[in-house]
Amino acid sequence: WVPVVGLEIHAQISSNSKLFSGSQVQFAAPPNSLVSFFDASLPGTLPVLNRRCVEAAVMTGLALNCSINKKSLFDRKHYFYADLPAGYQITQQRVPIAVNGSLSYNLCVDNKMSQMVTKTVRIKQIQLEQDSGKSLHDDTRSQTLVDLNRAGRLGLFSYFSSPFCVVMEPDMCCGEEAAAAVRELQLILQTLGSSQAVMAEGQLRVDANVSVHHPGEPYGVRTEVKNINSIRFLAKAVDYEIQRQIEELENGGTILNETRAFDAKLGCTVPMRDKEGKQDYRFMPEPNLPPLILYDAKSLPANMNHQQVVNIDWIHERLPDLPSVKRAKLVERYGILPEHSFALLNEDGLTEFFENVVKQTQMKPKKVIGWILNVLLSYLKQHSLTVKESPVSSFILADLLNLLEKKEISSTAAKQVLAELWKGEGKTPLEIVKEKKLELIQDQKELDQICQAVIDGQENEVMAIKAGNLKVLNKLIGLVQRETQGRSNPVLVKQLLEKKLSE
């Protein structure tokens, strides 16, 4: 079986006001507290296009290698639902703002970060589209309430190219690919500032179109899994739907052209409504909005007020480094592994944290990255904190790593100090080291005696080492470390042990 996966990604533009009205945008505001007359579709109200949303859409299109249409059109898409008071959405069906782009993303081979392949998904179009409101179902009272705060809010609607509407090879074929593509898009949107793209707050939602077919045969009947709000759930939903369709067909069943939802608790997709009867959206040109005209440097008319036009070239010149470029620069500048650059960018604020530590410490970046990813990140995830919420600042961590680099403490002691720093009591690393007596033993004679005592108490291990099993030496080093409570330099301990065992 050949699975085929296409995605529609809905992203909310970072803007103070909505796409067609001056209402504010705020997450978790009280129901119906951010609704203008236009959002409520009162008679006589007209849409006013938000310039910020247009610029964000153009910037996103350029970042995704799209062709920007200098003339795009708005349309009405009619359907009737309680949370759509006008009975139609304003969208861009005929001529969207950007078309024919591509997004490159990286995929792990056999879940190994060190082995990655680069894949590309084609993007059919990016269009501006008005959002509907939100229906809140109260089962206990058998009521449905409508919150129009979201109405008119959504600004950006990205269609990944889907083989269901274009004759081409499938772009994605599994949940892992879909998740990787969406994660890369999320990073790009955040880098551009086009969208905060926080899925938990509904700022990025994904619809997945899934079908399966035998090689060489026409594409199968597709199902649509709606409103997936987590990258992890996206991967699970797509993989489950692929497997469900294969099992259904192999058991002699048929696949319905339907809309499904992903139940995160059950880990499966469930039917919502069928799509066998094609809905007539009765698309028509939006009569209250003229064509959207964009310019580049060559086509910009003379004496034009720059505040009243959107200049494509001006936006292009201000594009920031995209995630792929940032990763390459991190690898080149600091000599870290490519997979480490992915880990840094995947956590918001972690790249800046790492670079600040590097600037303030004498430790080499290759060693710093280990502390950032293996130790600090582990603490953050354990306590469900973001990088910006870390009780240990980049300055404090750099201070700690400097003590380690100067060989004033061991790595074991450094981890103990970090655990104390995490309590947020305002103490410096050096104060904790002195308070807990974690300084490295500087008296070589004392360390020599401890090493000799360990050797005398481990006759079997000593015989094994002298017989050629050098791996056993690590056990002796560990015993010395335990005896000194992590206050001995493992390198020096190894040298002393080797010298004594060779005598």
C-alpha cells in the first residue's frame, strides 16, 4: 500500500487586531468581549483589510519560496452555521496572495538524530481568510453557545500541495513526515514573527487529508482529519488513519469520503460527518473588497505614498535568517554537531541561552552544548518550564562551567551545584561550592593515599586489570570518586591508579 498525506495548515497572524476589523486579538479573553459590529455581521458594516496581515502573508510566502501575486482577489464562501453570523467567509479562492512554493524539512532515519535526510513538500498556495467564531457545547444544559471572539481573527491559511487536487507524486507518506514538515513551518512562522504558532492556544491548526492505494493504481478515497492541535497528535492521527484504511480495504470494506476527528485519549480517529454529497459553497467575488494590489521596486508608481502600499522587495530585503540558515551558522560558528543545532532551535530561546553561556565562559562550545542539552534541558522538562522560566540564568551557568573548566570542581560536583542553584535561593556557584565543601582535592598526597586504599580493597579487579581487562579501571575510578564524594579529578585519579598498578 502507498499512503498519501496532504496537509492544510491554519495559522493565526500575530497582529493586534483582526483581519477585517479593528477588534483586538487576545487569547482566553471572556466570551464575546472582543467583537466589533462587523464581526457580528450587523447590517451596513464593511470589512477593512489589515495591512499587517497582508505584510505577514507576503513575508511568509517569500520565506516558503512562493510566487507572490501582485494582484489577488477576495471571494465569499457560503455556508450556514451558528458561529458564522454572516453566512459566508471572506477568503481567496480564485487568486490567492501566494502560490507554488516549497518547504524543505529534515527527517530522522530510524529515529537517529545523527542520521537525517532532507525532504521537500510543495506548497500550493497561501491565502488570507476570515475565521469563524467558536461553538461551545454545554451538554448538561443541552445548549450550544457561540463565542465570536475568534470571528474574523485568522489571517493566514496555508495549503500544502496535495496530490488529491494536483496530478503529482505524493509529497508526504506518514505521520512522521507530516509532523516534521509542520514543525519546520512552525519554526519559520515564529522566526518571521508572522505567527506565534502556539498550537495549545489554537494559533496553529492542522487538517490532514489521508488516502492509500496500490502502486500504479489511482489514488484512493481520502478522509480528512480536522483541527489537530498538536504535532505529536498529528503524527499519531495520520499513522492511525493510514493503518485503519489499509485494514478496512484488506477486509473487503470501503473507505468513505468523510471528515474525522482525532481522539487523543483513545489514540484513534472517529467519524464526524460524511462528505459524499459535495457541498455547494457558492463562491462569488467579494463585492466589498477591491482587488489587493502589491508592488515591487520596479512596478512602484512614482510619488506613491509608501504607507499606502505593500512593497514586496522591501519585505524581501528584511527577511531574517530562516531556521535552516541558523542551524548551518551554529554548526559553522561553534563546531557543534548538526543534530545539536536542531535541538537548540526546537526549544524557544535555547539558542540565545547557549550563545550567552558561550560568550561568558572559557569552556569550549562543544562541551557547553552537552551541559545545555543533557543537563539543563532535562531539568526544564522535568519541571515543565520554558527556557525563559529557568531559575538558572545563562550568566550563572557560565559561572559554574568556569569553575569546572578551571578544575576547581569535578563534573560530579558541578551537577550537585546545579541542583542547588535550581532551588533559586540566590547563591552563586562559588558560594555553594564552599558551603558544601565540593572543591577538588588539591593535596596529591591525600589523593594518592585514597587511590592506594581502593587498590588494596579490590584484589579481583586489580588482577583483571593486570590480565589486560582495562575496562575494569573505570570501576576503580568510580570508587575513588565515591570515596572523595566527587571531589577528585577523574583524569588525575586515572593517572595515579595506572601508575600504581604498573609498579
